Amino acid sequence: MTATATTAADLRAALVRQLTADPDGGLTDPLWRAAAAAVPREAFVGDYFREIPGSVPTSYEPVLADDEGGLETVYSNRTLITQLDGRIRPADAHGPTAGAPSSSSTLPSLVLGMWQRLDVRSGHRVLEIGTGTGYSTALGAHRLGEENIVSVEVDPGVAERAATALKTAGYTPHLVVGDGLAGHGARAPYDRLIATCAVRTLPYPWLHQVRPGGKILVTFSGWQFGYGLALLTVTGPGEAFGRFLPGHISFMIARPHDRPPRQSPTLLPGDERATRIDPATITDWTGAWVAQLAAPSAERIGTGDQQILIDHATGSQARTRPDGHGGWTVVQRGPLRLWDRVEDAITAWQTAGSPHQERFGITITSEGQRVWLGNEHGPSWLLPL
Ligand SMILES: C[S@@+](CC[C@H](N)C(=O)[O-])C[C@H]1O[C@@H](n2cnc3c(N)ncnc32)[C@H](O)[C@@H]1O
């Protein structure tokens, strides 16, 4: 055994001990613990990007696999970004690079925590959306058998590297290059579906490819930085019922669900009035989620109490600012009164005691996808179709 192999095994064992001891739940399932102890993360993460603290816009420096300390980083409980803007890899960057993360190896505690939450049993067949580096795919293949794992990745280059890494590590699950929002009907039905990219709305093909009684674990997101991880049970073809889970989990959004590109917005005059809520409320973890439910095609820009909402569907705008007397005003323009909707939703949420996402649930039928607060008769909002 080489010195590197010994070190990697030691570091892997130490990471498993750390994840097992985590007071917030941790790696409690012995079968997932065995998978974590067996899968070599260094086979999946070579070069990566490290965020440069305080950089505006956020920039990253490339770290190459053989840089000093690389193996320790691979076995730290961190997300390692492996691609920016859907094309830039660490090896392509020559110094600090700005961009939006578009592929990564998600932090091991989250990957394993999600697998645990998916409630899989031996023999289950799983569809994974977002192969990424292939690390989570390898964990699934180790636990359930590679014949029971199908994984879809939209980016051909990312998919090719994952396929090579999986093969090197000794796993050959069924890999698909394509848009995971279409699922993979050829190998359906599945008992479980796990997505490591977020969606604005649940793709209906998933609800026909996962068998009734099967489960789907996915993060819902949007263009206002709101996130909610949900565990749904398929109740019939095209139908599901789910609850949102505790925690603060975010994922990069599925590429077809990303916001349309835009230039710097031109802010136009409109109707001005006093606001009923502090605009900074929509920067809160759940506040952002509620505002996004209320205005699902709007993008949020701005900081603190100076917020700007731009609606991609209608061009409507809303922008807030302090009024100089301890309150705030909002200027609204366009057919959608964005701020009226956000205020109504935030007020309903505050009336319920401002609970975390775990008090929300979702009901999906062929007619639509409704997120509700408390129970199905509580305040609710339709997701965009
Ligand atoms: C957070 S990474 C996945 C992490 C991965 N599970 C791992 O352990 O390395 C998200 C991945 O989802 C992929 N993705 C985004 N949109 C997708 C889509 N529509 N279908 C399939 N994959 C998609 C991205 O290219 C990216 O590689």
C-alpha cells in the first residue's frame, strides 16, 4: 500500500468518525456509514475552486489536485466547486475567476444526510438527478448495488469525468447524459428519486416514473434565493404529497430552471406607497422562501431594506427604500403588483409565527402544484408550471 493510499484511508476514516459524531443527527445508519468508509472521494474531486473571501463579485481561485493539502481538503466536510458558469474548470483558470458555480461535489454530510433521509431499502431502484462528480452516485451504488442506480447529468463534460471516476473507483451504475427534468423513462419504475440540483417546480415525468408509494427527495428553489428541501410520496401517477424538512439546505438550480439572462435592469417610475413590512424580511432564510412563493417568476436583486424585484414573466417591477422616518416606501410598476403579493404572503407567514420551511407542505395533482403553510387548508401558493 502506498503512503498516499494510507493517508487517504486514514482521512476517510476520520471523516466518517466526524460525521457519525455530528450532534445534529449525523451518519447514524451503519449501511451508509459503510458506504462512506468505502468510497474514495479523491477519485471524484481532483481540481476545485476555492472562494476568495470578501471578493465582489464573488471570485474563486483554482486549486489543483496535487497542490499541497489537497487530500486533506477532499476529506473535509466541504462542498468543492468543480465548474463555473457551465464551462470553466479549475485547470482552465489562470488566477482569480468570477462566475456562478455550476457543478460541485456537495459536502459529504449533506450527500449522506440526503441518502439517509431518502429512506431506501436494499433492492430499491433509485433515479438520481445531477451526477456531478459522481461521488454521491458511488455512495448509492455501494449501498444499493450499481444495477439499482440510474444517474442523469445534463453537462456532457461533467458526465464524462464522472463516468471515468466511477469506473476508476470500481462502480458502473447506469449513467445518462441529458436533461434530468425528463427523468429516464427507459428504466422506470423507480422506488426512489433523489435530486442534487434544485427545481422551481416538480417535473411531471418524475411522478410517472416513480411508482405510487415511492418517494422523491428534492430541493425547491427559485430566483429569490429561497430554498426548501422536500420529501414527497407519490400518491398516484402524476400526483404527490410532501412535507418540507428541517435544516438550511441549498442546491444549484437545474439548468433549464435557471432565470433567463438579463442586462442591468432599467428602473422605471411607478406608483409609490408606504410598505407594511420591513423589506429586509425577504432576505431572511424563510422570508426569502415566502416572497419567492408569492412572486415565483420574479428575480430579487438588492440588499438589506433596499430590495428590487423584477418579474421575468411580465416585466413588472417593485423597489423599496427607507423613507427617512424609520419606515420604507415601495415603488411598483407593471401588471403584477409584486410587492402587494409579497406583503400579503409575508403577513400570513408572520401571523402563523414566522415558522421555518418545515411547517410547509406541498400537494401536487395534474391540475397544479400547491405549497401550503400548516396544512392543506392553510395559506397556499401555486408553483409556476
Ligand atoms: C451540486 S452538483 C451535484 C453533486 C453530485 N451529486 C456530487 O456528489 O458530486 C449539481 C449537478 O446537477 C447538474 N444539473 C443541473 N441541471 C441538471 C439537469 N436538468 N439534469 C441533470 N443534471 C443537472 C449540474 O450540471 C451539476 O453537475
